[in-house]
Amino acid sequence: MSSFLYTGATMHTLTRTARTTGLFYLGVAITGLLGYLVVRPMLFAADDPDETLANLVTHGSLARAGIALELGMVVTQTLTAVWFYRLFRTVRPVAAGGIAAFGLVNAIVGLVSAAALATALQVSVDGIGDAAANVQILYLVSDNLWGVGALFFGLWLVPMGWCVLRSGWMPRALGWILVVGGAGYVLSAFLRYLVPDAHVVVEALAYPASVGEFWMVGYLLVRGVRRRALDEAPPAPRMPAPATS
């Protein structure tokens, strides 16, 4: 009976932590996709600084929404990193710490990118110097922050996948996809700059990571952790009673 009560309490706590982690992770996905894949292309014209400036002047509210989305990604990424550590710290403390550390670096990348976008908007309003050139440079800085940030976007998936494999709380296939996808993401960051014409390869290397991340989000939100893995785990050792004199 005591073993069952221990397992039930553990199941409840881990499931709650897992679903909270999944909710934060979903926030990262929503803010990141909307900000980088939807809003940014509507404002940033890679080959035309004048068009980028005109877009910022004409669509100032959209530009502010883009900055807010980047900040939203920073907040949710930070919370996700902390909650992943909370979820996996009893399984593999070093790997769980890696998830948290690499995830916080991702948040810093987003924070600096948001500062660059905010500065670009201010330049477009105040007309500082050659506004078109300055705005374009700031957007290029933001874009390349995401490019080099792929190193840590990938690195945080590797210990995440390792924790999945060692804990048994999620499917092993998910763990391997996260490890392979993370390694591919890291490789894509190097290829983006070493082989500038290999756009197709760079994008293809990111696909496994995307599959793993969306699978992870869905699993955390829907299942939390596998009940069977907890049922098969041995109960926590009892602490000896303090000696009485």
C-alpha cells in the first residue's frame, strides 16, 4: 500500500510538472513561429533597405507586435528551461542542468534580437542617420542572431532527448529524434555560414528537430509522463528514523 501511495503521488506531481512544461513550451512555439515566420517577413526586405524602412514606417503597430512576440518568446523560453530542469532533475541532474543552461542562452538570443528590432523601429521613427541603412543592419543583426543561435537551439535538444531515453517517461523514439534533431540543428548553424548556398540542406537538417519539439509539446500536454514507467520504477528509499536517546 505504501508503494502504491508513493507511486500515485509521484505520478500526480510529475504529470502536473510535465503539463506545465508543455504549456510553456507551446508558448515558445507560438511566439517564435508568429514572430519569426509571420511578422518578420512582412517587414524585412532582405534585398531592399528602403522597403524595410517603408514597412516599419507604414506598419508601426505590426513592428511593435513583432517585438512583443520576441519578448514573449524570451519569457516562455526561460520558464520552459526552468521547468524542464524541474521535471528531469531527479533522473539525470547534469543533463537536466544542460537543458536549463542551453535554454536560457536561447532566451538571451531572443532578448538581444528584440532589442535590435526595437532599435530599428526607433530609428525608423526618429530618422537617425541613414535610416534605411541603419534599419537594414539592425534587422540583419537580428536575423543572424537567430542564425548563430541555432547552435543552442540544437544543443538544448540533445540533453532533453537523453533525459527522455534515460527516464522512460516518454517514447524512446521521441528521445532519439530529439538527440538526432538537436545534432542536425547544430550542424545547420555551421553550414549556414560555411556553405552559404546550401539553403536546402540547412532547412532539411532542421526538420527532425521541429518534429521532435512538436511531438514533445504534444506529449507533455496530453500524456504528461508514461504511467507504466512509474509503475515499473522502484519506490524511493525510506530515510532511517532518527536515533532517540
